[in-house]
Amino acid sequence: MFTAVATGFGTAFSLILAIGSQNAFVLRQGLMKAHVLPVILVCACSDAILITVGVTGVGAAAAAFPAVIEVILWAGAAFLIVYGALAARRALTPGSLNPAVEGKGSLTAAILTCLALTWLNPHVYLDTVILIGTVSLPFVEAGHGVAFALGAVSASFVFFTILGYGAGLLAPFFARPAAWRALDALVALIMWSIAALLIASALNGQGVSGIAGLIPAPE
């Protein structure tokens, strides 16, 4: 039971640890101290739904059809390339963190943006439904699927809570334009790197097995 929970937690945490579009948005909201809790809940609850879908067998079923995986790989790569380009453009024209000037924006806008970055990003489905669903198979067969899912879901809540509220501690650092330039440049590089891996996997016809190496082995 403990192994199932630990593996679920480790797998999910390692997948969401890299800075992605969703994480970058949570980080920005945390730095601005703008609607942090609702944003965290939207991200974590969305992950919980998708992880549950994957563990209940949909991920394994999709993995059995290479054409489905190939579509997800190419769509995810396209999404990440575009998002990386937007981050790169921001890096070339950086701003600084000034909550008094920029304001927090509306709660509705924050939630809608968060939902879009989560549910319209094919890479999220690849991580939560396909990869986590595939990794969970041995535990599901052993009757520990629920424990694995709980571990994976808890990792999402822990990560986004730390990211959202911990970001506020970095606010003084991000008051400098150079810091935003570095962050956006890093986001762009990571997005393009992941996109390259997805494209390589699609071209090699490796499907899930080709991207499984992205998951560090849980301790």
C-alpha cells in the first residue's frame, strides 16, 4: 500500500515539477499575490480528475492505439512550441513585478486562463492520463489502484500549494526586469525541449515507451 502511494506521489510530482505553461501561470499569480488559492484549486482539482481518468483505465486503453498517442504527441509539441515562443518574446521585452501598477486582474479572468492552460494543453493529457495511467497498471492489477491515485493526486495539491504561496517570497527578486527575462527564457527553453522530445518520439514511432524516460524513477 505504501509503495503504491509513494510511487503515485513520486511519478506525479516528477511530471509536474518541470516549469510548464500551467506552472508558469501559477508562479506568476503567486508573485502577484493574485487569486492564488482559486488558481491552485483549479490546477490541482483538474489534475485529480485527469489522474483518476488515467488510473481507471482510459490511459491504458489509449496507449493501446498508437494513432491516438501520435496525435497527442504532435498536438502537444505544437502547443509547447507556441507557448515557448510567447515566453521567448516576453524575455526579449521584459517587465518588472509591480503589483500596484499591474493590479491583480479579475478572478474570472484568472480562472478562465488557468482552465485554458490546463484543459487545452495536450501535454497535460499525455502526462496525467497516458503516462500516469500506464505507470499505475501494475498497482491497479494488484488491487492498489486507489492508493496509487491518492498518492498522485496529493502530489499535485502539494506541488501547486508550494508553488503558489512560495512564489510570494521571490517577489523582491522579480522586481527586476532581468529576473523576468531569465524566467521567461527558462520557460521557453523548457517548453521547446519537451516539444523536441515529443516530436522525436512521434517520428521514431515509440509512443508512450519513447517518453517514459521523462519520468525519474521514484525512490
